Amino acid sequence: MKRREFITLLGGAAATWPLAARAQAPMPVVAFLNVGSPEVAAGRVSAFRKGLSETGYVEGQNVTVEYHWVEGTYGGLKSVLDDLIRRRVAVIAIPGSTPVSLAAKAATTTIPIVFGVAENPVTLGLVASLAKPGGNATGINFFAVETDAKRLELMHELLPRASRIAVLLNPANVRYTEATSKSLREAAPTLGVEIIFFNASTPDEIGAAFAAMARERAEALFIAPDAFFNSRSAQLATLSARDRIPASFSTRELVQAGLLMSYGTSITDMARQVGIYTGSILKGTKPADLPVLQATKFELVINLQTAKSLGIEVPPMLLARADEVIE
């Protein structure tokens, strides 16, 4: 072989080695943790993927996403986190759960965490400040209990003749229970409605609560914002339809399952932002340099099909203000 041919061959081989190495390099692994089920949280998953794609990451092409579903309980969360930390996944993404975000933060100080929480993350101890998180966690602060009074007002506008409104609380979620109770007690007298509280922390207790609501002749149901209730969308929609009680929740996911209405922060927008931040971290940005975002998008969703089945005529003005109408 001539010297020139040898040099050309060697140069060509050298040029292909980095390409081969890149092709064989493993894709980064993102762990997606959610308290719901795959069926209920399909919208969040889609929005998360959209956020990732906006930063150039497409699942299965240049990033692997592992989905872990807590489904309203936290018994197996520690073992999941232990496994993720042992394998040193690239990012832990948690769109929509304070307990899971706190558990992840307590479990690791090195693996980046992108959260979506309804409470102030500074107060929770997730970050040092909104502008400068200062650690391995950042994300978006959306609002849940802050919209309770507004949701009750919208329910009253939709159901002006309903004077006895049941409120379903999860006593295991102490922070939300106390905040929701306080907010609704203050708002109810202004609207001229009576509030009756019911508790449930298990599927059986949800069934018992509905039986008690029927005995108390509740005319509408306000379901407090809670991850457990979100994971029980099918049960809540079925019982509400059976008892013909118009019900509301804080997110669209339960309205899509059959509840009458929802009002609150756009959960899909929150999940999309979690995806964007996850992609930014995969590109090399440190969580400490990504300021915590605060939700600015709120949405009213009405299930017109459910309204018709209950014989409820939705006021035209309220229908016009709805961000989405399910028909």
C-alpha cells in the first residue's frame, strides 16, 4: 500500500470513530414521577413531551423517559427513588406532587430535580429562593388552594339554586385540608351557601362519603385539590353520575372523566414547563441557575355533556368565558 493511500485510509477511519462512539453512547435517562395513573395523567405526559421537544429532545431518539406511577399512594416511593439514585438518572421530573418532590429532594442532593408544586417551594424547603434556587432542584410553582374561593364562586354562578354544597377533603393532606377549609368558610357567607365537610383518604372512604352526602341532601360537590382525588377520577366520576350530583375539581383531568366543571391553574402548561426545564438541564444548565417559575395561566373547563345529563342549563355568559367546553 502506498504511503498516501495509507494516510487517507487512516484519516477516514479516524473520522468515523467519533461518529461510531456517539452512535453507541447511551441516551440520558429521565425519570418521570407522577401520583396519578397513566390514563388520568395522559395530558400531563403529552405536555411534558412537548416541553422536551421544544428544547430538542425527543423520547426514544435522544432521551429515554422512564415512567413511575405512584397512583395516589406513597408506599413504594422510597424504593423507586433508591433505584433511580443508584442508577444515577440524568433528571428526576415531578410534574404535580409536593410529597414526591419533597421525598426526592430529601433522597438526593446531586441528581437534578424539576418539580411542579402547588405550594411555595421556598417555604417547603425545596429551593433557597425563587430567583436563585441554589441547589439541585427547580421547577414551577402553580396554585391550587389559592383558587378555591374563585371556584366556589363559579360553581354558584353555574348552580345558583344549590344552597347546600358538600366539600370532600383528604385529611391525610393536612396543609391542603386546612387551607381549603379556611378559604371556603370565608367565601360561603358572601355567596349565601352552606358548606358541609366530608373526609376521605381511601377508596372505601370516598364511597362512604358519597353515601353521607346523599343523607345530608347535598346539592353540589366541591372536591378539594388533592393528588389522591386526582388518582381516583374514575371512581369520583362514577359516583357523581350515580348520585346525580354536580361536582367540580381543580384540574381538567376529572372533568374529562365526567365531572361537571373545573377551575384552576393549567396543569398541562405546568407539565410543559417541567419538560422545558428538564431539556435545559440535559443540555447542561444547572438547576441552581434556572429560576422557579410561577404559573400565570388559569382555566375554566365545563363538561356540557354532563350538564345536559343532569338537566343543568349552563349560563351563556359562563359558557363564553370557559377555556374549554367538553361536548
